[in-house]
Amino acid sequence: MALSSTPARPPRRWLVLVAAVVVAAAVRGVSAQAPASHHATMAGYFAQSFYHMAVLPLLAATVVLAYWARPSTSDEFPKGFRRFQMVYLSVWTLCVAADWLQGPFVYALYAEYGFSGRQIAELFVAGFGSSLIFGCFVGTFCDKFGRKRSCLIYCVMYILSCMTKHFKQYSVLMLGRITGGIATSMLFSCFECWMVSEHLQRNNFSGGLLSYMFGLMFTVMYCVAIASGLAGQAVADAFPFVPISEGSVIYVGGKCGPFDLAIACLFVGMALIAAFFDENYGSDEGATGAPSPSLMDNIRSGVSLLSTDRRALLLGVVVSAFEGSMYAFVFNWTPALNSKQIPPPHGVIFALFMMSCMCGASVSTLAGAWVRPAGRLVATFAAGFFAFVLSTYAAMDTEEHVFTSFVAFLLFEFCVGVYFPSVGVMKSEIVPEQVRGTVYNLYRVPLNAIVVALLLSDITMATCFKLNALFLLVALISVLYISVNSGGLAGKAGKGGDEERPIIEGKADPVSRD
């Protein structure tokens, strides 16, 4: 295989391009939100609220940290790699943008339709539940049905989900939540499976370049999330939210706009997938040709591991406690920041959350040379506990303490950014390869229970944040026990270079924010 004459360089152009896109989205927001002359200038845009004032400094911090933690590789680029990279990242950018465009506006749209908090909670649980349940076997589905076809199905399912957002009808919105949840589970499985198979099997590229691709993939994901929040806000503010006719249940404009933009991204993504993706499949047999274990055999092996290895069991407690709190946060941040004095620009807030999250992921990478994953998680859970204590205080009077809530939420999003790459490495160290998928699915069982209990119970927002703080304290104690039995908190992980992966682990299982 022919190789290029120079080694791969760190993708500085990617970071410059991303910064330009994010700033352009902010500038677009200026023109879209400028009904008065005060908003017609850049200074006027950033002076609208403390949310807008935070954009530039947080963006600067994000770009600097992302540059320091940028993906790089010493491997040379073989012939065809750049084309493969461009095709996949173009499709990934469009398809993940369709997901991120929706996140900031789901709760706000349901509230604008006039649904009660209980009804909105039921809709969210339906989306989370369908994603978590279908996620248990989505890998097997795309292996057998074909990864390219599965990627196309993702686009179709999400287009249907976005179309339902125009209907002020509970049953239609419920259908959209279910199809959207299925699509989310496919996004973070099928695309990655297709890329890995094409990279290693069809093109025979190196493992070092695969890690490099993962780094680019998840760097792009965060950057697209930031730009999507700003672009979505611009679209939402550009058109009035009105029914298509008097008394109609079908609405257009306003917070429906970002979902229409997501549909456009999905149609373009479908065209690129159909034109440039080749089909590939998984295998039912192992490398030795022996049949794979049955589902029940895998479940028994997974349960046996959890009953005999306390570290694996406590890791499940960590995952359920933190990610359950995160799902509750995804539901609660919109009403928590609701204010008559400072109407929340949901897309801008979401972009700021993603900046904070990307800062956390970058810090996790930079700290990997000195602090083991367990040590990073201890600090993360302590900071997350403090964030929810602040949130509890602010929730006592949301109108008076909206700024405190915002700061606390930024801190928690930073913790989310540190958490996923750190826990991804810890999972790889503790859970054996032969039962990894089964054990990860078993971790979802208590996670599901926590999410349903928090969202469908009639507890106040302050009580929910108190419980989240308690869950973070449980996670902190659990990871301390794991660290004591795994070599302490300082120093690099000893699993053959897992800590060298940039910004985000490929198996970090990022979560959709809708």
C-alpha cells in the first residue's frame, strides 16, 4: 500500500475551521435576532444577557483547550485515507448536527404547546426509554441488517421524529419521541461500526489512524453541538411560531425551525450515505470459526461477573448514579432557567453547555499523563456534587437565582466532559472483553429505573437536584473503593496506551441531549 511521504500533522485547520463556523453561527444569530437597532451590532448581541456575554470568553477557552488536546498521530497517511476521512466526517457532521439541533428546544417546544410538566416528563421518558431499550440490541441489528442501511434508517427515523414536532397533539409527539429515541441509539452505534469496519477491514488502515479518526470524530461532534445551538437559536428567532391556520394543531416557525433545519441536514446526509458509503456487515462467528455464545449465555456470564467482581459491580453503581443524574439534568435545565426577567435563549445556553463539556473533555485528555481515570472521576463527582448543591439552593427561587443555576449547570457540564472519556477507560480496564457488551447493557437496568423514578415522580425540582447530589456522592464513594483496589489515583492507566486517545474515547457512549 502506497504511503505519503510525510507523517500526519495535528489537524490545526480543523480547529480554525470550527472556530470560524461557531463565530459565524453567532454572527448569524445577531442578524436573526435584531428587531431593534440595539441588537443590530455585535456589541448589542453580546450585551443582551449574561448568557450572551459568556459566549466569547467560554469559546476562547474551548478553542485553546481543544488545540492543546487536539487529535494527532505519528502514522503516515496511506493512499485513500484522506478521501475516506472526508467522506465519513462529512456524513457524521450532518447526521450528528441533526441530533444536536433538536436538544435545546424539545422541552421548550412542548411547554409552548401548553403541555403540563407531567406530560412533558412522560414524553421524555418515552424517548429515553426507547433509546436505552433499543440500544441493548442495536449493535446486533446493524451487524445483520447492514451498517449502511442502518445509517439510512437512522436518517428516516429522525426525519419522522422531527416532522411530528409540528403537531400540537400528544399522541403524535409521543410517536416522535419513540422514533427519535430509536434513532439516537443508532447514531452512536451504526456510524461508528461502519467506520471501524471500513477502516480496518476494507481499507486495512492502521490502528493508530483509527484512534486518530475517533479523536477527530468526537472533536467534530462537540464543535458541531456548539454551532448547532447557535444556529438553532438563530432559526428559532427568525420566524414567528404560529398555527398554519386558525384552530389548526399544526404549527410552523419559532421553536419548530431547528427541527426543520435538522430535517434538511438529514436529507443531505442520506444522499451522501447512498452515494459514498459501501455496505458492510458484522460476523456471527468469532475469529476461530466457533459460533458466538447465545444471548442467555452472555447474560449469565455478565451476572456472574457482577456477583464475583466487586469492582465491576461498583462501576455499574457509578454509571447508573452519574448518568441517571445527567438524564434528570437534561430534563430539568430548561424549566430551571425559565425567567420572565431574562427569557432564556435556549440555543445559546445549549452552545455554552457544549463549550463547557468540551473543555472538560480536553482537560481529561491533558490530565491523563498524571492522573488515572479513577482520580479524575473522584474530582469530577466532587465537583458535580457541589454543582447540584448550588442547583438545589437556586431552585428554591428560580427567578431570583437564575444566574446561580446557570453557573452550576456549566460546572456540571464540565464534569460530563471529564466523565465520559475517564469512565470509558475504566470500563476497558475492569470489564472483560468477552462479556463487555452484555455488562454494559446490564448497567442500563438500574440507570433506567433511576431516570423513570426521577422524571415521573411528583417531586419538586429542588428535591430532584438533592437526589442528584446524593447520587453523585454515592458515585464518589464507589469510585474511591475501586481506586483503592486498582492501584490508586495518580499515574497513567496501564492498559497499553488507552490514555493516549485524544479528547474523547471512541467508546465513551456520548448521550443525546433531547
